[in-house]
Amino acid sequence: MTTLGSKTAAPRSVTGWRSAQAKRAIITVLGWSVALVIFFPIFWMILTGFKTETAAIADPTLIFSPTLESYQAVHERSGYARFALNSVAVAFGSTFFALLIAIPCAYAMAFLPTKRTKGTLLWMLSTKMLPSVGVLVPIYLIFRDVGLLDTRTGLIIVYTLMNLPIVVWMLYTFFKDMPKDILEAGRMDGASTLQEVFFLLLPLTLPGIASTGLLSVILSWNEAFWSLNLTTSNAAPLTAYIASFSSPEGLFWAKLSAASTMAIAPILILGWMTQKQMVRGLTFGAVK
């Protein structure tokens, strides 16, 4: 009986192992397929940037003679470095101020909640559902009167307010998952609120804060609506730089692709370099 049982169990274990392997292979293929579908437009844009204008329109194939003509034309037409510097200043500046405001806000909501805390969080998130064009006119008039049009300071203010609800929500979730016993132990040892935040809370939630900051940088870098409407030349970031390659004569696809590739290259490199930190931070508690 024992021998028969062992012989029966072996095929079942092999069948289960093969089934698990098949499921894993299917999931892997599906994952790569979705990734390739998402990445293909970016890949096609990069390739188009190495074509001539004629080839970009008349010869949409993967086989062509690459050229740097479009990149040279883009570089000669306008200063890429100035637009890139504006994007860096605005993206990282707005992220810094968003975190500066959101950390104490999320701390208060996570560890000193009131009856209105959840309602406040929902209200903050609901502001992201408001179309940006709905508040464009009043913001434009205010910025015009106080002299913030076409300035980095103006964009930093707008981007900070734009990302603040998401940053607060993510940090609130990270802080909420923190064991309160650690903070209580710090209080028993005589730690003040600032010491509690700086020496206990921030080091323990650093992965979550880092991923939140990276997400804020990406959102600010990719924002086009406000940059196109609140800037002209002095503070224009790379999103306005890309838009400048559409003209009344039409779209120059090769030059537009080259400009877009140059605009997204820094943030793509940053994303690839920090993907482990971002995934680690998001799995820390923001995504459940």
C-alpha cells in the first residue's frame, strides 16, 4: 500500500509542478507582451528621430539609413540646455516644497487623527478630479498681477499644489503603516515631536518618501498644460520645448521625435536608475 501511494503521489507532484511552470510561463509572456506594447511608441519615436523628414513620412519602416540631421537641427534652433535646466529646477523644486508641506501634514493625519481626517483626505484627492482648464483663468490673472508669469517660481508653486494631494496621500499611507510602539518608545525616552519625526519616522519610512519624491518629480517633469499656458520663453521647460516644434506649416515628425527623445531621456534614465528604490518604496505600503 505504501508503495502504491508513493507511486500515485509522484505523478501528481510532477503534474502540479508542470502546471505551475506553465502558468508562470504564460504570465511571463503576457507581462513581456504588455511591456513591449507600452514601450513600442517610445521605441518608434526614438527611431523616427534618426530619420530625415522625408523618410519619417514616406518610409515608416524599421530599416533605414540613420542620420543625426534632425538632432542637429533641433540643437541649432533653440538651446536645449536652457529648457532642460528649467525642467530640473521646476521638477525638483516643486518636489522639495511638496514634501516639506506634506510630511508634517501626513504625520498629523496619521498619528493625531480627528473625525474629519478621512473627509479631508478625500477632499484633497477630489481636487485632482477638477480639470485644470477650470482654474486656468483665475490662476493666470493672479500670476499676471503679482508678476509670476513666465517664472520658475510660478511654475514651482503650481506644480507643488498640483502634486500635493498625491504626495500627502502616499505619505499618509506610509506613516499609517508605521508601528506606533516605536514612536511611543521615543516619547518615553524624552524625544520631542521634531526629534520623533527626524530621528525615528523619517529614517524608517525613507523608502516610501523616496518613491513619493520620485513620482512627484516624474509628474512635474511631464506636466505640459501649465507650462504651455504660464510660460513663454524665460521659464519654459522641456514640455514647452517640444511644443515649439509644431508650426502653422505642419508637424515636422523627425525633428519633433528628436526633440521629444531629448526631452524624455533624462527622466527615463532617472527612472531606470531608481526603479528598484521606487518599487521598494511603493511596496512599502502605498500599494495594497
